[in-house]
Amino acid sequence: MRERFWERFPLEELTDEEWEALCDGCGQCCLLKFQDDEGDLAVLGVACELLDIDSCRCGDYANRFARVPDCQQLTLARVEAFRWLPKSCAYRRLAEGRKLAGWHPLISGDPERVHRKGISVRSFAVSQAEVPEDELEDHIIAILPIDG
Ligand code: SF4
Ligand code: SF4
């Protein structure tokens, strides 16, 4: 990867490896979401069944789309459309012209810092595998305006 590529090149010029390295490993995009008829988005404290909650990494990244049809691929064209990405998300930050946070692994060199700072879902998420479908609504932790 090129030195400090995130500061020197726009998102559209990143290599695949650099694009992947931008992910801070927070796991927030792997929380389940419901969209209601008014366009609001409910975010649950329940993570996709494939998320390894301790590491906040996908348990089968190579096969994720085959195994989880709702898994959404984050591509350059979709960063701005994914309004539900957390403000902390590295892709959203760069797309909005902001800098990476000091706790980001590329800046800090420490992949644990995203957890210690409470950015990741490690401390609160429960796995979808542990929550019956009819109890999912009990786990709503935020309602987001879809345009917000
Ligand atoms: S929200 Fe962004 S930074 Fe966090 S895991 Fe998802 S893609 Fe990576
Ligand atoms: S399949 Fe993997 S990347 Fe996709 S939402 Fe689930 S844990 Fe996240």
C-alpha cells in the first residue's frame, strides 16, 4: 500500500487493498436494520449472524454475499447512498472530506483502539443467532432519518 494513501489519493484512486484497509473494523455496518414505511431506519443492537463480535470482523468475508443476501457491498458508488453508515466510518469520513480519526488503525497502528474507544460494536452487540426473530424489535438502539 502507498504511504498515507488515505491523505494523498481520492477514494476513486485507491487500490483494492487500500480500499479494504480503510475499514476500521468497527462492525457497525453489520448491525441489523429495519426500514419503515416513512423511510426511517431502525438500527438494532443485533449483529449479522456472520459477524464475529469479539473481533468485529465478518466470519466468512469471501462468501458473505452468498451466505447473507442482505449483506451490502460498500463500493465507491454507494458510499454517499449509504446514509446509514456511522459518522465514524472511514469511508464516510473521506467521502465527506473529513480526516481519519486518531483511533483509526491506519493512524494509530493499533487495531484494538477502535474497541477501547467504544467505536466498535464489541461491547454491546448480540448475535442474530441468539435473538428470536419475533424479539428483534426489542433490540432497536437508534432511529435514523434515512436522509440524515
Ligand atoms: S462502518 Fe465503515 S469502518 Fe465500520 S466496519 Fe463498516 S465499513 Fe468498516
Ligand atoms: S455477511 Fe459479513 S460483512 Fe456482511 S453484514 Fe454479515 S458480518 Fe457483515
